[in-house]
Amino acid sequence: MPFADLLGQERAVGRLRQAWRAGRLPQAYCFAGPSGVGKRTTALALAQAVNCMAPGVGGTAADDACGACVACRKIGGGLHPDVVEVRPEGKMVITIDQVREVTGRATLRPYEGRRQVWILDPADRMQEPAANALLKTLEEPAGASLFVLVTAAPSALLPTILSRCQVVRFDPLGEAHLQEILARHGRTPEDAAAAAAQAAGSAECALEVDVAEARAARDRLVAEVWAVLDSPVAILERAEGLARDRAGLEAALAILAGFTRDLAVAKVGGATAPLVHADRQPEAARLAAGTSLSAILDVFAAQVAAQRALARHANPRLTAERMLLRMRQALQRGQEVVHGSRGSR
């Protein structure tokens, strides 16, 4: 897949294209970012760009692959002798034997292309002896080799390895880009929107989402959270349940924030407003009608604050408790405003 076909990583791709265009590719990159956001696909696009036999042909840019020549097709199919993906053996670790094979071949000239490209994914799975073997090669560069270390945990790499790589950051994908990726895989617009809303910016997660199951889980979560907001005791119990698993709490916060965003849109736009969770339109309209817009925005702010707190490694239970209590306070104020305005008519 050429650079031009990649979605949602314009900053990272732009940096790579600029380096290739200027002839300033380093010997090693570290592609760092969340899982499932296109790091491996971008590594393969870079391999195609540096080995393409017909750049600029068919309207493609000179700093991009054509995607159709023999080299591009081989790389896309995993058949090019100069582009090798190194993955954990038995889905566990990248061994020293694997890295020794790479470093031995890296000293040789490419078989067919201009550059050998070695993609280690995930690079943080290297055993310590393997990492030290790779470090030796990075300290003594081989001219025609390009190493791409793909990882969601760059801090798990040896600092000495990281210092010899140019780090390229990858961001979570936006829902619009996720929906386009899902559409490419044959999902209907409605299912794509539902899956994208559950995926926390990861195309990999979005493709794995069972939409019916995800909707049922979302409905349970929203119903349970809104049901406990009348009782401080129930709030504390629900916070404990939410906080049992940090990753689960992160996913729950993403769902709740998406649904609250829909409440705000429904409040402003009415029954025809475009919602992320379109199948929840009647419920969103009902809940939005019962409170004020400012209260809905305060609820959303509480959920976003919780997401940021978790990102700073805050205590999950305290984060969940604080969010639910802030939601309760905001909704109480909003209901008072709505009921008060109706009573004054």
C-alpha cells in the first residue's frame, strides 16, 4: 500500500516522505504508537517507496511507490527478498537467532532492490541478548539496510537502541478514518460507525468488533451507569466494578464519552441530529430532554477528565468515583434547571 493510500497518519507519513525525497533516510526508525493504528502498514509503505521500480508512474508522486510494479507487488505480498518482517517466534519473543540472521544478511548487498528493509514487529519483544546483537549492528551501520522497529511500548526498548533510531510518533485514528478503513473491508456505514465508536482509535480493534455484541455491552454499560447516579452508595459500588481492569475502564470511558457527545448533539439538533450511536437515537433524545445542555457538557467534561487522569496513571477506582460523582452533580443541576423552567411557564 503506497503512502497515498494510508489514512489518519498524515504527520508521520509526511515526515517519512520528506526524508525520502531529500535522500536523508536514517539507518533506523522507531515507529511508536498505540496498537492497530497503521505502524506496520506504514513500514511496508516505506519499504515500497525505497524499492519501487516506477515511482511517479500513473500519476503517483515521485516520493511514493506506484503500488503496481513487480517490487511493490512482491512487498505487498510478503515475497520480496530484501524486505523482511521479523516477528516473535511462537508469538512470544524475538530471539537472538532471529536477530543474528538479520544482522548477518544486513551486511550483504540487496538481492533485487535499492535497500534492504528489516521490520521488527513488535520490537519490544526482543530478548535482551537479541537486543544487544541488534545494537552492535546499529553501532556499525550497514550502508544498504534500513531498520524499522515497530512498537507500542518504546520505553521497553534498550535506551541505547532507541538513541540510535529516529522516533516517528503515530496517533490513534479518528473515527472518520476508522469508518473509511472498515468500509474498505466491506462493512456497512452503520456497522462501521458502531465499530469505530468502540475501537479507541485502533483499526485492528475496529475490525475485530462484533457489532451486535458491542452494542449490547454498550447498552448495558450506559444503563448501569445512569441507573446508579441517583445513589452515592450505588456510585461507589459501580466505581469499584468499573475499576477492576484499567484497560476495561479506558474502554468504558470511551463509550460513555461517545454517548454523552450524542446527548449534546441530540439536545442541540433534535431528532434529525447525526449521532455516533445512531441506533440509540430515541434513548439519547429522551435523556437529553430531561436535562440542560450545560449539564450534559459538564458530564462530558467529567468523562474526558477521567480519561486524562488515567493517561497520567491515576488510581482507577478514585478516577471512576470522582467521575460518577461529578456526573451525578451535573445531572442534578441540569434536571433542576429543566424542571424549574417548565414549572415557571
